[in-house]
Amino acid sequence: MQVAVDHWSDGVPGHCVGGPVDITELSRGELAGRLADLGLPAFRAGQLWHWVYHRGVTGFEPMTTLARPLRAQLAGRFRIGRPEPALEQRSTDGTVKWLFRFADGSEAETVFIPETDRGTLCISSQVGCTLTCSFCRTGTQKLVRNLTAGEIVGQVLAASDALGAWPSGRPGRPITNIVLMGMGEPLYNLENVAAALRVITDNEGLSISKRRITLSTSGVVPEIERCGRETGVNLAVSLHAVTDEVRNVLVPINRKWPISVLMQACRDYPGLSNARRITFEYVMLDGINDGPADARALVRLLGGIPAKINLIPFNPWPGTRYRCSPAPVIARFAEIVMKAGYASPVRAPRGRDILAACGQLRSKSERQGRRRREPRAGTGVGVEIETVGS
Ligand code: SAH
Ligand code: SF4
């Protein structure tokens, strides 16, 4: 049975109604459904999935297990989406940062951080962020929208293209871990994030285990339980302060869901155990939250929660009122935390030789004279990227 293409609207911003459906917006079940509408058997969905997510093809021509007329038929109805790399920066230490541009022209940042035992891809969940954490440049960006599931998956696909990271390509895949720590608040876009994670974890495709995926939230308490139940990924919480007074200023969503309520949601996180701990992120801000008393209060606050602590040196950006804590202050804070049993909480900076600090791609892009509809601010990527000046 043939179904008129016009009936297929994928509801994706920037896609024409009736245009080709982007496969990356579909779950495996939905893809099978679309193919069934064309009278194609279920195993075709498996074949297509393998080509798209295991082999990394971007068109239908290379799909040699499908007969030529079928490839042509599929090419008329589907496309295999990728954001376009508007900018790419590679550090001598292997860190790569992209500014990916989506179909409607909006952009978000993605970062790859190679380490000896893993390769972590940091992806964005929104363009900008509706929240306004006072130390985060993403919060100053005017243009904000949710990324679609396909646009979230698309960052992994485009990064895999650039890194030659396809499962079929070679042993020792570069991307082993994923963190949702780029632009945006993933729990304000949980529907699309969860759909994207189902594609990313699918074991006949990209096959990245949910145990190797971490989602970072500023503390959207009502969605935390659902996040654990629906996605099963590791949770990271942007704590950044040990009193409501300070956290209200740094992470204003704290006025809605204060620290005590957030901590209870953490205790209740599905699947929490000593083997699956919550990571508490703590940005080191000079004179704001970095004293020894803060460190001791942090240890008390996390008592009884299977937890890891990630101390993040603050990435300054032009116009910010904050400074990063001096190295000895960070060391002292770390020592108190380590004495309480938390291991190596400060991570080494990466990507020093490229403009790898959050938001630095914007100024570079502007210097290159690229047109953009809205000025954009940088991501709050919480990975160990250090500023090299703007
Ligand atoms: N919105 C989510 C995830 C993205 S931000 C969240 O807030 O958790 C990822 C991490 O980077 C968060 O811990 C965030 O607080 C941190 N971050 C944002 N801006 C930063 C900056 N300028 N320097 C250091 N860390 C920053
Ligand atoms: Fe949004 Fe996270 Fe930045 Fe806060 S820290 S403004 S929640 S991206």
C-alpha cells in the first residue's frame, strides 16, 4: 500500500509539512510503522537502522543491502538529518568543539573530550536556556527553543562523522560516554531528550549504554524521578552552593525548589546505589562559595547520598561579575572534600590551545563575519574546558 507523502508531517521546526521525514526524529518502532505504511516488512527497518546508526551513512545510495528501486523510493520519502558544523576547533590535546547549526539556522555547542580510558561527548538539549543562572553565559542568550530528538541525536551523528567514530569503522570507538551538559536545561525538554536517548542507547545502532550517559540538571525537581524512570541514565546536579541564600542568586530556580527539596529528590532517584552515584557539580567562584566552611557544609549536605563531587573551575566570560577561585583555594576545598572520602574532585583543564571555553565560539564566529539572526551566548558546558581569553 502506498501512502501519500503529504500526510507525513514530522512536526520538526524548520521541516516543511509534507517534506521528507527525518529518520533521526523517529524511534525504531516509528520507523517500522512508516515503512509498514509503504507496504515494507519490519526487517527493512532493522536494515535501515543499521545503515544510519551503525554504519553512519548520510544518504540512501550506499545502502547496498537494499535494491536500487527501494533506495530511490526511500530517498523520496526520508532524509537522514545532520546539523551542519558552523565552526570546529581542535585542541592539540584532542579536545574538539563544534558549533552546530540546525535547519532553522539556530546553533548549539557540542564538545568531545578524549581521555585515556574514555571519550566523552558533551551535547546540548536546547538552543539557549530559559533559566538564568547568574554565572552561566547560556542564560543570557535571548533565542531559546527546545532541540528536537533528531537534533539531539544529530549532534552525536555529526560528531561521529567528524571523529570517524562509527561502530562499524574500527575497534576502540572514540565516543564511549555522553554527557548532557551543553546548552540548555535537559529536564525542561525531557520528552525529546528521552526520545533521543532511546535512539542513542539502542543496541543495534549507536549502542551507548545508559550507564555511560550522564544528564545534568539545575534542579528541576518534579522531573527528576521521571528522568530516572524513563531514561535510566546517571544524574548530575548543579548544586554550586550549600545555602539557599547563595544558591538563590547563583541558580535562581532554587527559589522554586530549594536545596532541601532537591536533596530529597536526589535521595529518591531511581536506581541510586554506591555503584550508581549522583554527581554534584560545584562551580568554584572566588569569594562566593569557595571557603572551607562551604566545603564542610557540602560534605554534611551530601551525607547519606551515594555521591560524587565535581569541582568545576569557573569559566569567565566577558561581562561576568564572577572570577574563578584561585588554585590554592580550590586545592583547599578539594582537600576537605577528599578527606571526607570523595575521590579526585577537580578535573584537569582541557583544550587550552583552542578557544574552548564556553561561549568562545560565538566571538570567533562573529570575527569571521558569519550572519546570525540573534546574538547567542555560550554554553554552560560543565566539562573541564579552560578559558584562554577572548
Ligand atoms: N542546564 C544544566 C546542564 C547544562 S550546564 C545544568 O545547569 O546543570 C552544565 C554545567 O556547567 C552546570 O553544572 C553548569 O552550572 C555549569 N556551568 C555553566 N556555566 C559555567 C561557567 N561559566 N563555568 C563553569 N561551569 C559552568
Ligand atoms: Fe541553563 Fe544550566 Fe546555564 Fe543554568 S547553568 S542557565 S540551567 S544551562
